[in-house]
Amino acid sequence: MRYAGLTDEPERRKREHGNPYDFKVMQQFTSETAARQWEKRMLNQGHEEDTSGKGWKYGYTFSIRFSS
């Protein structure tokens, strides 16, 4: 499952998610409006929303694979 979220502390978010191999800061923002627009685009592309981040300065993505 692919996730996208916003945060002011991307390294902390990466650690909190267990350092996913594909965690990537996709974009840095100068306004919350631009950040929210990016987040909406990512959700429209099929990403799930990661709401655990605080802030909006960085947009990030990562995936979690579930084993069966």
C-alpha cells in the first residue's frame, strides 16, 4: 500500500514508520495551500493518506507491504 503525507519533520516520520526503503521527500512547500493541493493530487493518484505527520513543509511518500 502506498502512502502520502505532509510533515515538518521528514526524518522523524521516516523513523516512526520503521525506515521504509522507499521513503522519499517528494516536494518542499512554501505555503500550506500548495502543500494541501499536492496532497490532494497524491490521493487522487491512489495513495492512502498518512495523517500522522505534523505540519506541511514537506510532502513525502512511502509504501508498506503486508505479508500474508
